[in-house]
Amino acid sequence: MGEDWRSHLSDEGDGTMRIKAHGQMKVDARLVTDAAHLEKHADDRGPEQLVNAAALPGIVGEAWAMADWHYGYGLPIGGVIATDTEAGELGGAISPGGVGFDINCGVRMLALDATESDIPNLKKLAGRLAGRIPAGASGKGGLEINARQLDDLVQRGAHAAVDLGFGFDEDLAAIESNGVLQSEHAELSNRARERGLRALGTLGSGNHFLELQTVGKTVDAATAEAWGLYEGQLVAMIHSGSRGLGHQVCSDHVRALEGKYKQKGNAWYNEEWDYTLADRQLAAAPFHSKEGQGYFDAMNAAANYAFANRSALAHRLREVLRLELGTDGEARVLYDVAHNIAKVEHHTIDGVECTCCVHRKGATRAFGGDHSEIASSYAGSGQPVLVPGDMGTGSWIMAGPQQGMNRAFGSSCHGAGRSLSRTQAKKTIDGKQLKRDLEAKGIRIHASTPNVLSEEAPDAYKDVDEVIALTQTADLARPVARLSPLAVIKG
């Protein structure tokens, strides 16, 4: 452990606090927080991980922690870092630990042309959703696909899912990167492929969910109207990722890269690339090296599988809605965003154009409406930013800038962020009592895995409204509407 980061901390007065570069740090670190928020999470190891990340080879700008940060593997959840792909002979670092194990874990939101009063029986609808939407750690209940179809899914993402009948062509424009990232070879291990063959159209466990919600209050009426949202409207959020396939991709590459580093004093060193890291969990390769490109290609393939998985889950949701409501409510994809991803983007840093490998781990893209990657339907509003809260409180939909790029590489928070570890939550929260309390409030709860309600309880998370307010104060994204839970399907 290096020098205490707190002795280098200063309040910038703009919704952020800065950790001035010290020790091996190459850039400053920036936390989206205020004194009160930081005090509540002062024992979090996340800021120390951010300091370690700020020493990565080729890092540029500042190392960011969104307001929902908490401790993760290598980089804190909520971390955003960028490296210069053209730094040095082989480019700056790309780190699997800076992306996370659940590659392209993300959220898809669908808006229905219906209200709560259109639901004949909420208990029955929730029960049927739980029965038709497979959830839990295993891939049991996945849609049947063959090896050739899996190859197509990891190459073409949501486009391949649409061709299989899992989604509509009109969905694609409302998905980040139109639901497909370039993958040249998709060299995935046999184990990764095996796991992918059986998991398409499954939620997974932990914090993954499908949630039926209502639009509670709109705070940006003009943007809400432009997006076709109105108070009382039914919407649905699907939070899932690349399942076992993505986890295996990350595990394979983390294991290979960590094996290339040897301990040298308090640091980790790779002689081939002359890379020194503060934390072995941040094991990295130069972007243009064989290892760097191998990971980037496999990560994109796993991300494509995640886009396809959320397409298949949306397909299953639409099927249930048709059975229960007599219509799918014309459920249209409002937006679909990735959380755990590294993407090559162009940013201006200190007045200089940079081709960057932007790692977002538990953070979401929040681009301006004038960006070339944003669909014309969001040109006047900025990109929708989907922010799940907790199953007892609510969630938010925000918007990126109407024009331009925010200072955190066009990034925003992705959720409420944990305040208790899963172990702490299981020890202190009674999941059965929580279920009774939530259902007394009219929120239907279905969970497939023991202890998941304790682990995912509202008290295990930060206050989502506070996270949203901090994000707005830091001028990273603006709130549009708050969403209230009706029925929750958990893994």
C-alpha cells in the first residue's frame, strides 16, 4: 500500500474531489462526490484502486470514479479510465480488470404504450414473467442455439439475434453501437463457447434483474416528451450481460496476463513491455500487442453476445406481455447501454486530439446528441442514460449533454452503487422479511437464488437519488424521469 490518498485530496467545488497525482500516478484521480457522500464511504477501498489505475502505462486525462463507485477487481466499479492507443511503440494499456468479468453487463429499457391500470392482474403477470424469464447462476432455460448460430451471435450481436427472430430491426438504432462491435476472429476458448451455447435469453444472478416499472415523475418534461415518456406509463428494465461466456473470456485473459507479471518490491513488473503496475489485478497489455488485440477482439465478441442476450430477453418479455395483456404494449426499445466495456473513441485532452481506449467498468456512456454515434432521434436531447436504483426505491433515466462531450470521457454513473458487501448484507438483512415489506408496498418480488434478496436489498445500496444529484452537479448527465418498481424478477 502506498501513501494515503486522503492527504492529496481536495474539493474542486464542482461536484467532484481531486486526488492529486503522487507516487507512481501519471494523472490525477477524480471522484464524483461531496464531503457528506465521501464521509459515508470513507472506508471504501475503491479510491485506492483508482489511484493504482492512475499509474497505468499510457493513461491520459484523469482517472474517474462515478458517484456510485465501490470496490471491485482491480478497478473500482464506477471507474472510468482512458489510455492513448498510440502511446509508445505498441500503444497504451488495455486491462481486462478495467472492464470487469461480466463483459457488457448493461441495461435495456422498453417503453410500453400502457399504464398500470392496463394490467388485469399484477400478481399473475409477475408470476408468469418469473416462469418465462430464466434467472439464476446456471444457464438453465436458455434458448436453443447451435454452434454456427453462436458464431454468428458473437460476430454480429443484436443483428444476429434479430435474424433468429429475437427482436425487431427497429430495435437496433436504439442500442449502443447499434448492438454490434467489430470482432475479427472471436478466438474464444471451448469453455467460453460451451457456456454461451446454453445461456442465451437468461438473466443470470446477483444484481441482474428484469423489472416492470412506472414512470413516476418527470423532471425534464421536454426530453421526456421527446422520448415518448409520460407519468404513469409502464416501462421495463432488463439488466443482464454476457453470462458465462463473457465471464470465461475475462477469466481466460486475466489468468494469461497476470502470469506475465512478477512481483518487484511493492509493484508488479513485465519485462517484455517494461510495464510496472501497482496492482496485479490491473494486469494489462499494450493495446496493439498480440495479447492486447487478442483480448480486445474476444471482449468485443462477448459484448456482442450480451447485446444478443438482452435482445432475447426483450423477446421473451414481449411474449409474456402479449399473453397477459393481449398485446405487447407496443414495447419499443428506448435505449440499451453497456456498462463493462472498453471502446476506442476520439477525445480532446488538454486541447489535443487523442484516440483513446476508454475503459468503463460499472459506468455508462453519456454522449451528446450531436455525436456521430447517436441516433438522430436523440439529436436534440442527448443519449439516454439508464440508471437502475434498487428494487424498493426506484430508478432513473438521465440524458447526456444536448451537445458536446462531458469531461469524464462522455461517461456517467450506471446505478446506485453498493454500500454494503454481499457478505455484510447477508449478515444484517432478513431477505424473507424484506420480501414481505416490499410486497406490502405493492411491489411483486420473485427471486431464484437463496440470499439474493438480502444481498440486493435497498439498504445494501447507496441512495440512488443522491447519486443522481451528484452526477447532475458534476455536469455529467441530467435527470429526466424517476421510475418506480412494480414487479421485480431477480436471479
